[in-house]
Amino acid sequence: MSALADRMPAERISPLLKDPGEVTARDRLELLCDPGSLQVIRSTVLPRRESKRMREGDGVIGAAGTIARRPVYCYAQDQSFAGGSLGEAHADTIVRVMQLAGRAKAPVIGFVASGGARMDDGIAALAGYGRIFRESVKLSGKVPQISVITGVSAGGGAYSPALTDFVVMTEGSAMFLTGPGVVREVMGEDVDAQALGGPKVHSKNGVCQFTAANDHEAVGLVRELLAHLPQHAGERPPHGLPAPVPTMDPAARVPSSPRQVYDVRDVIRAVVDNAEMLEMSERWARNMVTAFCRIDGRPVGVVANQPWYLGGVIDADASQKAAKFVRTCNAYGLPLVVLVDTPGFLPGTKQEGLGVIRHGAKLLHAFAEAVVPKVTVVLRKAYGGGFITMNSKDLGADLALAWPDAQIGIMGAKQAVGIVHRRDIAAADDPEAERDRLAADYEAEHVSAAIAAREGFIDELVAPTETRRRLAGALAGLSGPGDYGNGGGNIPL
């Protein structure tokens, strides 16, 4: 049975657990893992140095277990003991869990709630964070690493999750390098934990990829996420059961006018299995959609411009978001499906000041570097640098498709003739009519998808209703053992 078919909703895993607000560290691990599979480690360890606060386990529970019968390693910090602060023995338990995960080539999931380095342990606590950071980087891009923020996490307790592949934040949790008290004293800003680093803050800046109402929902997200990922880099992602072919027309809600907006997620749902998508970083850089889906049972990563927000233009944030997602999919062997509908990069002094060139280069690098199967479909328009950056054939797409009415070129026809034929338009008796006439000629000669296909920049024109079939066929043919990975790991972007 596939991992997807085998996963259980979080509410069915353990109906005897307490209310979400009363869930303990041990409960979280029990909730995460298959019933009866949890095996704790280092449960009686104590700090080597005498301290005013001593408890077996030193405020963290480390364990092994299974999720949908697949081995995982996990830990949960206990904020009821010393605020979840990290002491030397506490750090050693987390490091031990991560080392075992690397040895077993299995995912590692951490429930993080920590006030940072423990004052009692001094520099030994700081050194503990250093060991955790190093171990996380060793595992980067090799096994999936997921952090679930269940309380207030400060200092190293915020950096540690940021090094992992995915961060889930629960309602009421917070992450920050420096707490509200210090911010108030040093900066004069009167701010509380939620305004400083709550889920609303970090879901909009890219620090966290998913938010959940409570621990139960967070565990459901983690299990669903793992159902799309392999145990480790180099293993094929779990193949699901075949799904009925969707009857929806992907183009049904796509306006013919390139200036009208629509929600590209409607197109995604029309071509993927069961219209299901697990969207990543939904609230950050909303002009770019990144999601885990399945096509004919095969897990894929979908990257799509979002015309509903800013017209689908690419900016600095969208570039970073997509680049991180592409590299994550490449690390774990998920094929990429790229849906393109963009006027190009967002112009202006603000974007140039934000370094859109540098961030756009990250996305170019990510697509060019990726060795997993990559299939691109131009839905409606792809202009200028946006056409290249969104996985064009010459950047490395294995198959480049386009809908027949799509427009592909350096820029839109009206903008182009406004530059090329500026004098002719100005001298015409009816400048607007002349501009329209010249634009129609330019579009037919330079911007149509048919021209791009004729010249070999697009491999094939496909009817919208044929999109899923062509994607499924291409992915089936390309998804052999193949290559995977980024070499240097899955660095945070």
C-alpha cells in the first residue's frame, strides 16, 4: 500500500489525547507516530553539572517511531521545564536524534518550543546550539527535516528551525532572535510576542511554510507532507494510487485577455490528482504558487505564476520563494511542473533596491541546476526575462509545451510596437488605431506560441484539455532512477 493511501487524518491517530491546549511534549510525539511505534531515547539523562533545575531528560524527549509504517526520528522540547531552554544534555539528545536519522536515512521531525540557551549552562548551552546547527547542515538535502513550532522559540531556538527544510507554526507560537522585553528596552518598540514573531508575521516573510490551528492540525500537515517525500535523497518518492482523470477544463477560468486576472490554482487543480494540492508558503510572495501535488499517482512539485496577485509578475520575493522550492524538489527527487503566465519581472526603483537581479538569479540558478524531470507549460503569456526564468527550454526544461493561444516574446505586442514604431504611430492620423494595427502584425509575426513552436523554442502546442495527459505521459517517460540533489545541500534562501 502506498504511503499516501496509508496515511491517517491526525484526529484518528489518537482520540484519547488531551485538548489541543493541553498537549504535552510526549503527547506530540505519540500524536505524530503510528500507534505503539514510539521508542524514546535518553529519557533518564541528566546534566553532568549540578544545577538548580534538574529533571530526567533535561527538558526534551527524543524518540524513533514510524509514520505510515515508514521509520522517522523525532524530538519534542518541553516548555514546562525551564521554559524549554537548551542545556548541554538537552542539546546532546537532539544531536543524537539527528545522528540516528542520518544513519537510518530517515526523516527527522522536531517540535520546537525553547526560550533559547539556558543561563545555568552558560557557554556550554551555546556550544550545544553550535552542534545542533552543524548536524542539521550535515543532513541538509539528504533527509527531510521538518520543524513544528509549538510555543515561544527565541535565539538559537529560532535559528535551528530555519535550517530545516520545512517550518510549521501553530497558532499562538512565536519565533524571534530577540524577545519583546529586550526590543522594548533597546529599540523603544512596545511589541508583544505575536506581533514580533507570530505565525502571521513569519508566514508572510517566508520563515514558516505552513501554519496550523493547533498541534493536531500541525501533525496532520507533517504526515501529509511526508507522504509526498522520500525517506531520503536518492530514494524514489512514494507513488500513490492512480486517480480518475479530471473532467475539468484547465482553461475554463482563464480569461482570453492577457490583462484579466484569474486564480492559477484552478488550473493546477484541473490537472492534478483529485484536485488536491499542498500549497507551500501560501501567504508569502503570493504572485508565485508553489505546491506539492500528484499527477497519475506520482508526487510532483508545481511552480506557477499567479495572475490573481500583481498580475503574476515576478519580483524579489517570488524569485526566492520559487528558488527554494525548486531546490527542495531537486534534493528529494520530485519532478517539477512549471505553469507560466507572467508579464516578466516587476520594474522600478523599489525592486532594484531590493536586489531583484540577485534574487532573480537564484531562480535562474535553481532551474538550471535541477536534474529532476522538468516540464513547462505556457498557459497564456510569457514575456522577456520571465519566459527564460520560468524554466524555458534553453534553461533546461526537458519538455516545453504551450497552449495554442499563448503569447511568447520579449514583451507584449503593444509595448513592442510602441518602441519599434514610435515615430510612425506619432505621425499617424489616428495613432491609437495605427498602434493596434501594428501590434496585430507584430503579434502574428513575433509573439504567438505557434511561431515559438515553429522555431523550436516550444516543443509542442497542446490543447488545454490535453494538458494533464501530456504531463502524465512526459513524467512517466522521464521519471527513471535519474539524478537528484543540489550538491551543497538545501541551503535556506
